[in-house]
Amino acid sequence: MKAIVQDKYGSADVLELRDIDKPIIGDDEVLLRVHAAGVGPDVWHLMAGQPYLVRIMGMGFSKPKNRVRGWDVAGRVEEVGKNVTEFKPGDEVFGKCKGAFAEYTCAKEEDLVGKPTALTFEQAAALPASGCTALQSLRDTAKVKAGQKVLIIGAAGGVGSLAVQIANVLGAEVTGVCSTTKVDLVRSIGAHEVIDYTRDDFTDGKRRYDVIVDTAGRRSLLHLRRALAPQGILVIVGGDGGGRWFGGFQRQMFGAPLMSLRKGPKLIGMSAKIRKADLHYLAELVESGKVTPVIDSTYPLSDAASAVRHLAGGHPTGKIVITV
């Protein structure tokens, strides 16, 4: 089968299209014919091996343990292990796997749910990591309540565009932060107010929010704290920016806990987990028409390196997806 294989850390040039053996499923797994795979910051971090923290965390110190990139997957079940009861060959599913940038991949039954018929495979592949991150940031970490003022920084991105929609579902008054060219998009997905960060400083202390979800990682925690209500919560998502060792994760690991020792707003770093119950909930939101994934662009499997370059080179509008 065809797959994007990586033998060493580096730029997108380390991603090569090769023929490798089709994976063999375990008793609790299904074999998927991959139709689409999401491209997110996690793909870039594991490709580059940066920050070095990802290597220390067990991803492989000198080279990646798992040679095929990609976590977010959508596809059709080809074969099921003997302990699998929920799925059968032919079922369309989406969720998490190890090695989505391939024609076939294995996934655990507990990491997949049925794909809503209203979703294309490309849209379904955009949901798992970004959707669970947005949902868990708002519902579980910030515990957003109806009527609260919520600010989403990076509101046009893969996580941010879903966070805007989910915050609406939770009954919040949503403000999205994005660049000039994305203002109309952020307003169209449900933001009650949109701030163009190239023209307006939302951290000047004149406006206060009950919850801020920062998916961009570009502003200092001190500045963001000024935009919080006295008992507000800042949720820091992801690890972009920063140095080679800790990257943006230093904001979560060191900056947020230290600043939260002071009275007043709380700063919390979070790392999402792709959970079956949350995938089911996201599927329900999609089927009810309350949430729709935003797709920036699609690339064929053979051009996966270009997809990752596009991710690293700018600020995608929604999610980048690879089609197989």
C-alpha cells in the first residue's frame, strides 16, 4: 500500500511516499481504508521533532517511533478483529489512529465512531483532534455557562472555528479574534462580535471576558490576563511558538501555574484527549446542524509534504485535509 513514511526528524522534505506492507489488525482493532486524514500542529511537531519535549515524551529521541504520520482519520471499515462488536466491514467511521497518511491503517474500536451521513470524509477527518480540543477547552476546562462572555483567539483556525460554534451551543456570547481577511468567515460561523487583531488591541483592559481560549500562542500571558474578568479563566491550547526545548508548552507548564498563584483570574494549560464519548457528541452536533467543520484546503496523499508546508507557513482558515 502507499503511505507517507518518515525515517528522521526534519522539515517536510522528510515525508516520502512509499510502498509499505498493509497493517495487520489486533483482536480489538479494525482495518480502515483511509479516505481522508487531518493535518494539524501535532503532525508538524512529530515531523520536526520539536519542541524536544515531544521526543522526551516517548515519541522517539533520535527518530520517530511511528514512521507514518497522522492521527485524525475518516474512512471505511475493511476488516474487524475478533473482539470488535460495534463495527462491520463497509461502515463509514471517523476518529483516531496511528498512521492516517496511508491507504490503510489500524484503529482501536474505542477510538472510532460512525460518520454522520451529513459529513463528507474530508469534514469528518477535520473533527477528532480539533473538535475534542475545542469541546474540552470550553466545556470541561473552562466550564462555560450560558450567558458568559467568551473570547476565542485564532477563531478562524482548525480548533478556533469549532470553538466558536461549540461556545454558541453552550449559550455563550462569543467574540472571535482573527485577521482582516477572515472576519467574514468568523462572523458567518456564529461569532457575535469579531475583533481584527491587526487593527484592535483586545488586551488593552477596556473589555473583559469570563473565558478566553487561546489557540494562537502569540500574546504574553500578562497581556491576556488583562482581558479577563476578575474571576475569569484563560485556557491555553497547544504548544506553538517558544524555544526548541519546550516550545509554547512552557506557557502551560510554567507560566500559567505561576501566574495563577495570584488572586484573580486563573490561567490553565490543557491538552485534549480524543475520547469516544466526545466523538459521539461532536457527531450529534454535526447531525443537528449546530456545528460544521471548516476546511481550508485538501491535498492528495502524494502531496502530503505540501500540506504540511502550508500548515507551517501561515494561518490556515479551518483545517487542512489529505485525501486518499
